[in-house]
Amino acid sequence: MRKLVLVASLFLLVLGSCKTVQKDIQFTTLVQTSQSWNGIQLPSYPTYEPEVTIVKVIIPGKSKLAWHKHPNINAGVLLKGELTVISENQDTLRLKVGDPIVELVDTWHYGINEKNKAAEIVVFYAGTKGVPLSVKKD
């Protein structure tokens, strides 16, 4: 505990000594929700040891991801290209650059890039240590 207090104090001291002027900083909420993209309520967070993971996924042009599902809550932002996500119930979400997605949890789905250029998405997982980020369908 002492070490944590010391580190926090040092951080505040360094932060306070910075003379950087912050101008024109903008914050834009892309999405704030308790539902996945198809309107289903997200599950409660488990009480196990948390693990946050951030992954950049590049999906080549004219390619399709395998059917899969995510055991934990995750969300992402499409940085490049276009991407279509389709659930097992045929719910469909079409993403373009800058669009956020709050992924389906424990629901089979896949993504497809129908364009020639690669699609790039950064995904943030609010997971549980030891639980996989996704599970492929057999």
C-alpha cells in the first residue's frame, strides 16, 4: 500500500510540474449503452479477476471471419474499410469508418469484408482472466 501511495504521489508531482497548455481537446462519446448492437441486454460483469484486452484486427478484402461468439463484453471502432456483421438470427450491422460496435455476447455471428481493401477494427474486451476472447463454432 505504501508503494502505491508513493507512486501516486510521484505521478501527481510530475503531472503538476508539466507546463503543457492543452488547447482544443475534444471528447466524443461514440457509444454508451447497456445493449449489444442488436438490442440485446449485455450480461452483468462477473466477480472474477478482470482482464482488459485491446486488439487490432485486420480483415483482408473479400474475406469472411469464421462463425464465433464472445464469452465477454467487448466493443470496437472501425478504423479503416467497411465491415458487415451478421448474427445467427440474421440480424445485420453494416459498419463504415468511425462507426462503433458493441459486440454480441454468447451469440454466434461472423464478420465479412465485401470490399477489396482491408478493414481494420480496434476491439476492447472487458473480460475475465483465463476466459478466451472468442470461441469458434465447430
